[in-house]
Amino acid sequence: MSQLPALTHDEAMGLLNALNYFGLALDADECQTLTGLTQEKMRALHARLEQALDGTPPAT
């Protein structure tokens, strides 16, 4: 898989906000339909990316 292009901080924050919305604000079926991911997986993805942006190590 190709590497994603570098994002500005504002772009990364916008992406995190969108992921957070999909993981929390939509119902489970709509999240699955629009993203192909369950809400649980969307929330986990959001958490991983947020940690990467903050520079904190992932929880183990």
C-alpha cells in the first residue's frame, strides 16, 4: 500500500473530527455503510491517529 501524503495540522484535525463524527454521531448501520468499518473500528482508528498526532505511544 502506498504511503499517505503528509497532512498539515489543520488537515489532520479535520480528518480526526470527521472520524470522531462517524464513530460517535452516526448510527451503527450508517457508519458501516458509509465507511465500511464498524463504529468500534472507527473509534479505534480515531484513537490511533489522535495518539500519533499527539506523539503519545499507543495504549497496550
